[in-house]
Amino acid sequence: MTNSNFKPVAEQLAYLKKGIAEIVPEADLPAKLEKSQKTGKPLRVYLGVDPTAPDIHLGHTVVLRKLKHFQDLGHTAIFLIGDFSAMIGDPTGQSETRPPLTREQVDANSKTYLAQVFKLLDPQKTEVRYNSEWLDKLTSYEVVRLCGHYRLARMLEREDFRSRLAGNQPISVHELLYPLLTAYDAVVLQSDVEIGATEQKFNLLVHRDIQREYGLASEVALTMPILVGLDGHRKMSKSLGNYIGIAEAPGEIFGKIMSIPDELMWPYYELVTDRAPQEIAALKQEVAGGQLHPMDAKMRLAKEVITGFHGADAARKAAENFQHVHRDRQPPTEVRVQKLRCGPPTRLWTIVRISDLAASRSEAERLIKQKAVEIDGLVIDDPRKEIDVTKPTSFLLRVGKKDFVRFVVEP
């Protein structure tokens, strides 16, 4: 007897497997879905996020979107804010001991998370938890008991610890506690599935072991690939400057997505949209066969991403503006205005410099000589060319392909 509230298991699996890097163990996910189907009880699926920074970028949404997919299918989505664990600091990928965050830093970052997360998840159907609820209350005895369930040799197998030991780099004891305390989250939440990035695999495996030590069935660990950033090579990261913030202006998001290498749009389609694999394969075939221009395929991607975070109207306007500026070579519908007082004629390099579209005189002169600067649509390649600002007027400065400033000269 199956429950009609859930789609057939094969259909659920096809949707859930999109973009997945690994399922550990592979056979357990269909088994848990079968049990859920028979009992009518949704799976408890969780994603734990430490609020170590105030904003979420597109790379963070890869795991969030997979949680959404479980929610779409009627399962219980648990979004866990690691307000306690963030103060310890996840040692994953760290080449040196990470300084713990303060409670004030964590609380400030937590405030912005939910508003951004609920652009993807349904707030009415999401169970939001904070691991300080239970980790703050653990007694010394309970912490010691928790530590007694895991072997130090196993802990030191993790790559970042192993490489630090080999390089005589310090490892603090609080870092060893991180995967154990977050494993206790899985115990309290009684999760059936946990989602994490591929770099979180070690932690997820510890969580499975600790659940079993506490008499629970081990969760399925489901890992998602790391999203490559705008440079096309390295992971998306604010510190590397190759990120797309989901709270950024729609036009900014659109321009950034259009800047990615063409081959990178397919992993983006897979990891940051809800399109089915067969739809993505058909799009890819259209591009390969010449029926669809790569830029048009990328524009569709940008519109889908922006629609999810800012709505369809904002996505349409961003697309129109991009078309206007980059394809039709027209100024954008909204241009920054900069005011100038009437004065003696001013050399072009000075105009470019005060527009903040060049960091120095030498950069301004280089851009002008490269014919990357226009005034009212006319290319000028002489940095010493004088612009008439002796009387009230206005003119449109363009630097490069997409940067515009409207200068208004006032008495």
C-alpha cells in the first residue's frame, strides 16, 4: 500500500539526483523514500549552515536548492542555523586554526540569513532550528560521553588535519569537537537525510556514525558539487571576488552571469535552477546544433536565476537593459548621474577619473588610448582632448562596454 501524497519513488529519485555529487550509501535513499511512501511519513531532511558571513552568494544556494527539491516533493525541510557551531569554526579546508567567532558576530550574521534563504524555501513549510537550542545545554558529562563515541585516529584521517600534522601546523582541540557537536545536531533532529557540499563529506560521515552510536538509524549523506565562480576556475567565494550575491541588484546579477564562460553555464543550469536534466540536455543540444546562440541560452539562465530571487518583472527588465546596452549599444535605462559646476574646459582623462570609472590618471589615459571611452556615442582616443564645461549642459560618458555616467554641468 502506497501513499498518494508522494510521487512514485522513481520519479522522486530522478528529481532529487539532479546535480548530486554522491549519495552515501547509494541504496539507502531509495529505501528511505520507499518507507516514506508506504507509511505516508515525510523524510526529515536537513541542511546546517554556520552564519560566518552576513550574505549568501549563488554558491551557497546549491545545497539550499537541493533542500528545496525535497520540500517540493512533500518532505520536511529543516534549515539549521549553526549559531553555536559557528563560534567553533568548521576546520574543513583550513590550513591553520580558525579563530572562533563571537556570539555578537554570529547573531548579527544570522539575522540576514533567513530573509535570503526564504527566497528559495517556503517559509510556511520550513522547520527552522538553531543548534544553540541543545548544544548550549549539554553538560560536561554529556560532552565527554559524546567524545567517547569517536576515535582520535579516525578524526585525524580528515585531509585538512592530516596535512596540517604533516606540515607541523597546529590543530586546536576545539576543532576536533566541531564534527562531533554537529553530529549531535543530527541526533537531536533525528534526520533521515543530510545535505552538504562535497568538502563536507567527512563531517557528514561522522554524523552518520554518531547517530548509530545513539541508537538511531543512520541518515543518508547527500553531497553537492562546489559551484565554480565567475573566473571559470576556482570555487565561488567572496574573498576571491568571483561571486554572485543573491541580494545584489538584478542588473548586476544579470551582467555577472553573462560574463561566465559559455561552457560554465551548463553546470549553472544544473546546480542553480530547477530545470529537469532532460530540459538542460535539450538546450545544450540546441546550442551545439546552432539552433540557439550561446548568449541567448545564457540570457535564459540569467532570467531564471533573477526570477527566483527578485521576481519575473525584475528579470525581464534586467534582460531588456542588457540587450539595450550590450547588443544594441545603447545607454541603460537607468544611468548614474554626476553633477559638475561650470568651469574652464576639462581634459577627458580628468572627466574619466572623476567619474570613478578609472582608479588613476594612468588607467584613464590607457582606456582612452585603447578607444574604450565615448562621449555621447563618439569615441575619443586623445586623453588631453578638452571637454566644454563652461556652460550648463549634459553629456553621457561611456567607459568600456557597460559603464555609463551622465554628467550634468550646472551653473
